[in-house]
Amino acid sequence: MLTVDFDRLGIGPATTVIDVGCGAGRHAFEAYRRGADVVAFDRDETELRSVETILRAMADNGEAPAAASAKAVLGDALRLPYADGTFDCVIASEILEHIPHDDAAIAELVRVLKVGGTLAVSVPRWLPERVCWLLSDEYHANEGGHVRIYRASELRDKISGGAMGAMELTHTHHAHALHSPFWWLKCAVGVSNPDHPAVAAYHKLLVWDLMRRPRLTRLAESLLNPFVGKSVAMYFTKRHAIESEAAPGYSVASV
């Protein structure tokens, strides 16, 4: 399930991509499949090992072009171990809401992006997220959980208003409208209660939709996304270089 629109990113052979906070690796896998040279970057070593295993399996099974490369790298989004202007594309999907010092993280995302490159960022949308917070403290008040709710205009201004005006917003869209009611339901019955009959039934529906991609649900979601899309995705172009110091050097392990 992709949140970022890859057709808009123009990722292909020889494109350099970093997926910051890659999680289970869904966006890294798609970039690799399209022939990019990919870094799947995260601070969760256990999850990264799973990502690395899948990347290797993709290579072994010919699911990515032979000329493409992919690796999993363990590290901190506040101190990316790469020089200024390293990547053609930087993806940060559903991570900024977890980071207390989000301005520092955004500065790093911008720093490692090449001039003319694309930054794709997504976060939970304000209204669906606000409903979740109202229904359940457990949803967000936990270690590594969500520390803020963004309004789209706030996130836009944080990115395009900083970095000496280097970033220009080029497109915005919403995604995953069918997932909003699922999370409202989970929050209402208890986030740690996945076996609740209603939650289990809705989860089966989402899995079926993901696997089958029927026209009816695709149409329904496209119509609902502007109103209750669970995520908002934004795309920025780096217009010019900025004066900055590279993040302090430190040891980062590939896994």
C-alpha cells in the first residue's frame, strides 16, 4: 500500500533515492522495483533486517533491474550520514508526526536532496487524526507514538518556508480514505483489541481491497480522499542550494 505517488516522482534507472523512516519498506521496494539505487533508512534494527531480507529476495528473483542497487541502513533521521545534495529523491512517509524535533528532521531531508530533486512527505491528515486522538489516548500516548497533529498548511510552511526558501511545493493529494473509518473503529473499541469482531471484519475488507483492487472500492476511495483521506502527501522541488554544514559524522551500520 503506497502513500506516495511514484508516477509523480519520476523514479527510474540510476535515480538515487533514500526512504527515511522506511518502516516495513513499502516505498523502498517500489523504488527498487523501478530501477533506482535505494537506501532504506530507519532506526529500528529489527524491522530493517526484514527489509534487507526482502530486498535481497527481490534481487534474487529478478524483481528489480540488475543495474539497480538497494541497501538497508540503520541510523537517526536527525543526523543523516550523507553529504549535502546526495539524492535525487527523498521520501519521508508517515515519520514526522513521530519526531519531537521535526524542524531538525526536515532540515536534514532538505540538506541531502539534490538541487532539482524531489522531496515527498506524507503525514496523517488533521481531521481523521484528530478524531483518533479524541477517541483514544492509547492511539498516540505511547513510546514512539504520534507527538503532534499537522494541519497541511503548517507542514507546507515548515518545509517551503525554511531552508532559505529553497523548497517549492509542486503538488498535494490525500490518500487512504478507506483506512480512516478503520482507525476510528479501532480507537473506539481499543487499539490493543484487534480481535474485536467489527475490527477484524473491516481488516479483512482492507486486505481484500489491497489484494484485488476492485474498481468499485478504487472509485469510492478516490471520491472520499479529498474529505477523509487518512494521509496528506506533499511534493516539493529543491530550487537552489543552501549553505549548510553536514550533519555531524557518526557511525551508521548497514544491516
